[in-house]
Amino acid sequence: MIHSRLTLLAGAILFAVAVPAAAQQKASLKTPKKGAVQAVTEREANPAGPFARLSSLQRDSIIKHTRSLLGVRYKWAGLNPAKGLDCSGIVKYVFAKLGVELPHRAAELAKMGDPITKDTAAMQPGDLLVFGKAGKRISHVGIYIGDGKMIHASSSSHHVVETEVVKYRPAGGLQWKGVRRIVALDSAAIENEPEPLQPVR
């Protein structure tokens, strides 16, 4: 009888130890490694590259959504096109249309994605142009739409405008500090995109 009880007790102890260990191992397998999306969520620059990969059709939608805001009035801290937008409000609004959540601060946007050369030949639609005073934090941002142009909410013009990048002279002594690529064009997605329909002759 005593031997049987000791055997049962030993079995219970082994079971009690094995179950938490198995649960811990299972939990560790489910714990994802820190990736690009998490890096952006934590407002960090992502050393591995832009965190979102878009097809060319999705990138075209960035241009479409951004151009749809032309003429919207400028409003500091604005996030709603019906009431007004500020510079980072445009960025947040446009990228949210693609399911990409970004902060509503130009200084934080300037730390995201990958740095790109300040050359329109190297820039792609959807890249962010960031501006700030010498030695100061970034305080203005615009969205590049291609053909050497960007769209941004201008406090001096009091609405959202389209501007040629090389001719842009920001008010208040702001300087063009850099370009950030939040999203990258996925070449694999381009290859898998359907061919455009040919007109019937």
C-alpha cells in the first residue's frame, strides 16, 4: 500500500513539473521575433528596410488618395479632411487607407523606414519628405507623388497644395532635411499582377 502511494505521488509530481514546462515551451514557440512591423509600432527606424511591401497598384492608390486631398483647408493637428488637415495628418490619413498606421507627428515620421537620397531620380511615390530648422527637430512633412512633385498641407497657403520639390521654399526658415521610405515596391507583386485587359477591336 505504501509503495503504491509513493508511486502515485511520484507520478503526480512528474506531471506537475512536465505540464508547466510544456506550456512554457509552447508559449515560446508562439512568441514572434521582433520584426519590421513591431519596429515601426515602437516608432523606431527599421534597419532591415521598409516594413510594408506594396504592389504598383497599391502605390498608385497612394497618389490617388493624396491628390484627393488637394484644396482641403489647413488645420493644425487636423486629422479629418472634412474639418481640415495638417502635414502629418495627411500622411496618417493616406497611409491608413492602405492599412498602415503611422503616428501624427512629423518628428516621429522622420525616424521611420529607410533614408533615401534627396534626389527626385531616386525617390518613389509614397516617400516622405521631411523638413526642419537647422539644428532643430523635424516639423514638416510632405508626400512625394512622382514627377518631381509633392503634396503637403501648407500653413502659409492655408490648404493642401501640390508643389515642385526643387522649387519649394518653406516658410519659417525650414530646410529640406531628408527623405524616408515607409513602404517599398514589391517586385514579386509586380510580376504576379494581372495583365491589363486589351480593348476589343
